[in-house]
Amino acid sequence: MNSVPMLHLLQLVSPALPVGAYSYSEGLETLVQSEQITDLITLEHWLTQELQYGAIRLESAVLMRIYRSAQANDRPKLSYWNQWLSAFRETEELREQSWQMGRSLSRLLQSLQPDLESSIAACEDPCNFVTAFALASVHWQIDCETAVLGYLHSWASNLVSAGVRLIPLGQTQGQHVLLNLYPQIEQTVNEVVTLADDELECCGWGLSIASMTHETLYSRLFRS
């Protein structure tokens, strides 16, 4: 990949991207308060399991499908997979997170790249974050697998940052966790490339319970 698409990818995955990712913990806050995650080892284990079996693995597979649909200008498929993502969410909190971040990224993209407006409109409202991320990746000529790597790295970085604040951990410990996740991130990308549509499944009941419980916590640092 040449330097311009790489720069666009770095912009998409930057913590400075104004989509509010930093305000969500995706169940981590519940797990820390219930003492199921207490240190860097348990945090790394949780994130590794999510990458192997959880919802983020499925998001990666659907990101690829949206990317290919956008490349082919197949607008019915864009709408289908965007709606599939909305129906896939198991809790209100996770669905609202995806929609809020998707709206924020969609507005930003329409401001930065007005010619993306018709593609975003084809997805129909609400536009999920994965959908908007895939559309931006196609428009900026970011290779599909590289875009998925970037997406997973951004997801992992956000949750490691949440873990650093919640457990709490030192910044150096957080970087150790992130570095240790790289082999699994790469493996996840390699696996989802070959998934057929009827193989889109995950085991995410732990995340679902943590997410549903989060909104009833006595005190919360992260958005619900």
C-alpha cells in the first residue's frame, strides 16, 4: 500500500477521530467491578477470546463484505449488510454504540468527502460504524485486509485504554497487552477472509451479560 492510503488509514484509526470510541468499555467496566478482570493477564485473556470467538470477529467478516459490496457499487448489498449488523447486536447498549459511532463517522466523512454521501445514504439510517469505516476504506483505496487489520487494532487499542483506566494498569503494561494481541489480530484477519455467509457465528454471551449489566451499575465511568 502506498503512502496516501496508509495515511488515510492512520487517520481512520486515530484516537483523535471524533466518533466517541473512548467513551465505551464494551462490558469491561462491569467485568472489572465484578473482579473478573483484575490485571493485565486477565485483560489480555478476555480480549484474545473476543478476537477468537466474539462479536468483533464477526464484525471483521462483515466489514469485508461491505467493502466488497461498495467496491462493486452493489447498493442493495450495502443496505443488507448494514441492517444485518444492526440485527446482530445482542444488547441495546452495543447497538446504540455502533449507531452513535456510525452517525458520527458518517457526518465526518460527508464533510471531508462529500462524494461519499450517496453511498452512505444507500446504507439507510442508521449507519453502523463498521459500515462507515468500510465505505471510507474503499473510497480512500485502503486494501481490504489492511483495513480490517486497522479496524481490529483500533478496537483493541480502545479497550486496552479502557482497561488501563479501570483496573487500573500502568501505560507500559497496557502497551504490553496490545503488543501481545498482535498475533491474534493477524490470525483473526486470516480466518475471516475464508468465512462463508452461513459461517457467520460467534460465542459472545459473556459480553452480552456484561453489557446488559453495565447500565445498572451503581457508578459508571463509561457510557451506557
